Amino acid sequence: MDAAQRRIGRTEEQKATAESEPARAREKQRQAEKLDERLRREIKALADALDRFRGAGPGTSASRSC
């Protein structure tokens, strides 16, 4: 009977973990999207600064893909 109780306990833990995974995955996705947006802004700011440094003015870099 003790082994059966342990198996039930493990099964309940696995179920709880499986149920929490989608929420954890959504949070990771949200964090990744937030980081992506922040890095895109930083890259654009750095590219604009480089363009200004080179005398080309902001937003005119032909090699930029973002």
C-alpha cells in the first residue's frame, strides 16, 4: 500500500508540473519578446550613432537589416 501511495504522490506531482508548463512557457516567451524589442531599440540607437559619427545622418545605413 505504501508503494501505491508513493506512486499516486509522484503522479500528482507530475500532473501539477505538466499543468504549470504552459504558463511557464508563456512567461518565457513574453520575456524573450521583451528582450528582443529592447535589443532592437539598442541596435537602432547604436547604428544611428554610428551613422552620425560617420556623418551620414540617422537612419541612412544601407547595411542595417533591422
